[in-house]
Amino acid sequence: MLLPVVGLLAGAVYFAVQTGLEVWRALGSGSLDRALPLMVGAVDLALLASVLIIFALGLYELFIAEVRRPEGGLNNVLVVKSLNDLKTKLGQVILMILIVKFFEKAQAFAPKAALDFLFYAGAVALLGAALWLVQAEKSGK
């Protein structure tokens, strides 16, 4: 079970490096119109790296050994007690990736009719509802 953990961590490092390169390209782009899509892409890559880290540490903690954490700080962020807990944490980060992807696509939004605005508003409302439900589920624990 250690091989998948190492592979996932290697993937996380790869996406973290790609995030840094994307931010570097955005900073050197010279204009906001070119920098904004690059920064949104960097956020997407950073979220993907975090999914891999959460999954790797979750698998390690579930099947190999408990992960020791320093005292204080955000000790409970990566605590995984069950497979269901791991799936919940991954689901929350994947929802954030989907939201970033939505706004990435929304930058190119060119409405052709009034109904397009209605669909766009509905999509934003559904994303807001999804975030609210995730937060309500977290508060209920």
C-alpha cells in the first residue's frame, strides 16, 4: 500500500511545481486579461495537488500508520478516521475544483439570448447551494 501513497505524493509535487510555473507565467504576462486565466488555472492545479496530498495521507493513515502532527495549528485538517471521512474530504476539494473550472469556462461566456443569462444565473445559484450544503454538513458534525 506504500507504492500508491508514494505515487500520489509524487503527483502532488508535480502539480505543485506546475502551479508555481503557472503563477510565474501569469506574473510575466504583462496584462490582466492574460494573467487572470493563468491564475485561475494555477488555482485549479493547486487544488488538484491538494486532492492528491489528502488522498495519499488518508490512505497512509488508514492502511499503514498514524501520521504524527505537530502540536497546535491546523491538526485536524488532514485527520482521516475512516474511509467515509476520506471520501468526504476529497468530495469537498473536488467540489472546489469544479467551481474553479466553472468560473474558468464562465470567463468566455458570451450570451446570445436572455435565456442564456437565466441559465448562467441558475448555474451560479446551484454552485452557491452546493457550497452552502457542504458548509452545513460540516457545521452539523
